[in-house]
Amino acid sequence: MSKGQGKDIAVSKAQMGESKSVPSNPAKKMRFTSSSEKDPSSATFDGVTKSTRGISTKNRVVKRKIQKIKHVVDYNKSGRPHGRASIEMQSYVGVLARTRVPLVDKKWTKLPKDLKEQIWEVVQMTYVVGEGGRKMVLSSAAKKWKDFESTLTRLFLDFVAVHSEQSQRREKCEYNYRLSRKGYVGLEDQLEETTPSEEIDRSLLVKKAREDKQGNIPDPKVAEKAKLIISLTDSVLNL
């Protein structure tokens, strides 16, 4: 074998070794770092993670403020703020509006001026806004405060509506039981432990579920039904 052929064989073996080290299906070996690995509850059945936007607190901005680092807000030719610093500042203004301004039955124009001035001063400590920035910042804070108040009002009204509907439905229940979270399954387990020799049927569970801690049924209507159940049960057993 010549030296040239030996070199060719060595090169081909090296290439074959490299090809073996590469997986045949890279897609099966790949792992994607996502929020689903940290929080399994956020994963969906089709493998696509679905994240929802929560309330922003802008901890990074607060950290920069402590370090006395300011970001410069840029403006376009029309004089409107734009860019990454502007977007971040708007989110931070929303945080300040939600946390520093109380929810009161007043318009923004009727709120104390010192509250608005505090927002402006905090923004100045974190961003270089430029001339005319105060009006822009406070207008943004006013809108975000109104939106936050409107959202809370809507959620509260939805809760009141649902609560009222459920209360009306609850009032229609005539034969209420007193098992709470224990339920019939828990009651049955309890009866099996306390009275193992007694046969536990459905009629007994219905009666026991309406009794208080002293073994009495406070509601006269329910007590009457319980007596009827007992009499019917006894008549069937005596057949």
C-alpha cells in the first residue's frame, strides 16, 4: 500500500468517526429552555407553552434607581418619545400610578398635586426625560391610573354579579347538609370507623349529613323529611 493510499484511508476513517458523533436526528436530541421546565403547570398538551402577562413591578428599574443609573429617553422628529427606554419608562409610570396613587372616588384633576409631583420626581431619578417631559409623564400616569381603576371596577362588578347569582341559587336549596369539604365519602369513612357493625346505606348518610354536632337536625322541614326516611327504611326492613 502506498503512502498516499494510507493517508486517504486515514482521512476517510476520521470523517466516518465524525459522522458517527453527530446524531442522526438532531431534533430528538435538542432541548429548548422554556418556562415550562421551571413551571410544569404552564405547559399545554400540545407542547406549546402559553404564558400570560402579569402585573409588572419593574424591579430592574428600581435597582437602577438605587444605583443612580439613568437611561436617556429619545424622541423622534415629531417630538414623541420612542425607543426601548421610552417603552420601559411607560411601564414604570404605570407601576407608579398603581402603587402610589390611591383608588378614590375622584377625578385625576382633583387628586393632590404632591402625589403627581412624587411620580414625576421618581421618574426623573431613573430617566433623563428632557424638556416638556413632565406633562407627558403625568398624562401617561393619569391614563394608566384610570385604566387600572376601571379594570378593578369591572372585576368587582363581575364578582358581585356572580356572587348574587350563586346566592340566589343557594337560597333555593331546601335540604342543606353540613358536611363542608368532608362530603359523603368522608362521612361514610367516619361512620365505618365509629360504627363498624352498623350497615351504612344511603338513607343513613342523608340523615347524618343534615345533623349538627349534637346529632340534632335544626331545620324543622329537614327533620320532618329525615323522620319520613327513617320510617320508610324501617318499613322496608320489616317486610
